[in-house]
Amino acid sequence: MSDPMPADSCPSPEVRETYFDAPRVALLHGMGPGAQAYRSGHNSWSPAGWRDLVESPLRIANPVRRNTADDPRWDDPVRHHSSWLLALADGERSLLLGALEGDTPRLHADLDVLSGWTETGRPGRWVLLEGPELQVFERYRALLQDHYGARDRDPGTVWSSWYSLYEDISRQAFDSILPELPGLGFDTFQVDDGWQRVVGDWEPNDKFPAGMAEIVRTCRGLGLCAGLWLAPFIVLPGSEAFRAHRQMLLTDASGDLVTAGENWGVSYFTYDYTRADARERLAELIHTAVEDWGYSYLKLDFLQAAAVPGRHASPADREAVYRAAIHVIRDTAGEETFLLGSGAPLFASLGILDAVRTGPDVAPMWTNYATDDPSDALALNALRNGVERLWLRGLIGLDPDVVFARHARNLLSDQQLQWLRDAATLSGFRALSDPPSWLTDAERDDLRRYLGPLPGTRRLGRHRFLIGDREVDFAPALRGAASRYAL
């Protein structure tokens, strides 16, 4: 059953579109064995990209990691599967089945059938698009923008403490970094993980004796915006919050706490955001960071936790619960605060967050012989996801993670460094983590040029782009990813 297209959209004459209101949609796609399937995945860290339809699906095989970096409830080792959309292409035509709204929309495809459904079984709004590949993705992006609006603010240029200092940060460590950042072309200084007492207890630890507002004052004196890392939805079992607010945490049908993911060597837990007290606690945290301390840029990490399955106090679709939680953050932080989501369910974030991380953490190494996990912290993994999600540009800000100016403490080749930079330029989100003291004079000059005005860009093909008058082809890099992760 179909009906006319939305009145405020502008269809492409090359794309055929059909709309459905249904809890489940299935069709015989008619693609041959030479076709490929595109998946986006549940959250920032979920692998995204193309895989031959006859091959095994692009997925995270490790069930422990999958619990954090994708959606284990609908994982399928045989069929290609995705969140919100799944596309097929054979070089002659492309099909995209995508949700426009619905309760946790999921899809899968095999050699014959392409199907989508809502997790609750309530009707969703679906669109089937057929036409040239680039135009099909552009049309889906436009339809999502019609429905959710666009939030694509310029984040400026960001220096983050994570990929050099990691958790070994202190107020003293910033003394040699902060004064140099404006002269290198940075707009924002972002404090990452390591400032808090423990995840869940969001007060500064002993390494920040003057408190967190003092950093904001220092940044403002240098003409910098101040950013802060938070993981607002999760608590570690050793935290005071875990002991004091255990009744707010999400449980399963047996009353046991739901494991929302794993990091820091332990499982972590999440709040049930259908509870008013959990939402109030979330609002208090954001108010403290923005109003009391003065941060205008928040990097919000491990956001997927709010969308894990569980027994909520008020039964609700789990992506709707997540969306209600980030609404609390937006309403409390205000429209002027830049909100970046990491680990974020991408499509459930539309219209609320300013930007989302598009891939797993980067690292100053391309691959690692010890892992074949496509969500591991590696430059190849971050690049693949960053490029494969570029079609979302203009709908929501895209953060492909930091690039590197340094050659010391770095195992990446010049070509690999350039691929990362090009992906960041195409995303419009440029961030680094190199302490100025690690850079040579030549690297500093190169960094200033890189952080200058963004050049014009244009898409030429699936993996080909123009940056200024220079053509960039990511296909050689992504072919390496395809072969490495053929499970």
C-alpha cells in the first residue's frame, strides 16, 4: 500500500519512491548474485559500509563487544542486517528501504528478500527508493531532513585531550597546551575522560583542585570555547551513584540489572529514563556542566546505553526512551550548547544532537594483527565508517574522530594520515589531540594550513570526491577493510 510523497519534499526525477505504513515490509528485490548490501548499524561504533550480497554480513562477531558497539538483539550471522535503512546495489540500479519513523526500525536482506520491521510491532513509516545509488541516498537524507530537520552547526576546530593523554590528565598537564592552541588555529579545548572521580560520579577528582569552572575561565581568557566529556547515561559498579541510586537503574524482566556495555575492564549500567527521578538527575548533571561550570561544548559518550532492552517503569520503545533522554539534555543545555554524541544511535539522534561520531575510536596505527573486530580503535576502522556515512552530511554533524599532525608516536604512513585528514575535511569536523610540544616547526605550520578555511568539496562517486581541485579516492583503503573483515 502506498500513498503520495510528503508535500514538502523535492523528489528527484531519477528516483522512484513508494511509501508504506506498516509494522513489517518485505519484498523480493530481484538483485543478482553480483549485488552488494549497505548497512549503517545501530550506533556510532557499529560497522558501516558495503559487502557483497553473497558474502557473510558485516558485523561484530565478539558478543561482548557487540553489546556495546551494535545491537545484539537483532544480530544475524547469515543475513545482512542494519538499523533504519538497508540498501542494495548491482551497478545498474539501487534499492534502499528506509524508515522515516517507527519503533526501533531494523532490516535484513538475503539473496532474495529485503525486509524491515519495527521492534514493538506497531506501524512505522517506510520508504522504498529505487534509482541511481548516489541519488537514492541523497533522497533518503532529504526525506529524513523533512521529518526531523537538520542540525549541522559548524563545530569549529577542536583540541581533545584523549588521543595523547588519555586518562592521564590533570590541570597541570594543560598549562603547556592551552596557551598554544589559539595560535595553531583551534577554537575549542575539550577535556576528555579522566577528570571525574569515577564514571557515574561527576565531580572533579584530585587532579583538578580548582574545579572545572576554572578551566572554562582560562579558555575564555584565551579566546577558546571550553568542552567537557561526559558519559551521562551510565554508572560503574564502584561509583557512589550506583550505591545511592540503584533503584533508578534499568532491570530486566527478572529484576536483575541490565548490562548496558563493557569498558574500563568492567560492565556498566544505565538509568531507566522512563522514571522521572532519573530524568531529574540527568538534568541536574547537565545544568551543573553548562550553567554552573560554563561549558558550551559537551562530548556525550556511551549514549547507546539508554537504548538497551530492559523492563522500563513505563513500557516504551527503547529508541524512544533514548530520544526522550537526549531531549532532556538539549532542553537543559539550551540551543547554544554544542552537543556531540559518541556511541549514539545515529538516526534516533536526528534533530536533537548537533553532531555524532561516525565510527569507532581512531588510533595512530592502521591495523593490529591481534584483532579483526571492525569496531576496534584503529585508523582503518574509523576511516571506513567516516567515509561510508558521509551521505549524512548536512542532516547532522559528522565527527570521524581526530586526525594526527604528529609523525612521532605514530605508526601511520603519510598516505594513511592524508586519508584521515581528507575524511575529516569532507565531514566538516576537524579535531586533533596532539600536544603542541610533540610537533616540529614544520608540523605546526602544516597544522595551521590544515585548520584554515574549509575548501569546497563535491561527491563524484561512492568513494570518490573532489576537495578543492584535488580528486580523492578512498577505494584502495576500503578494499583493505573489506578483505580484513570478511568473516
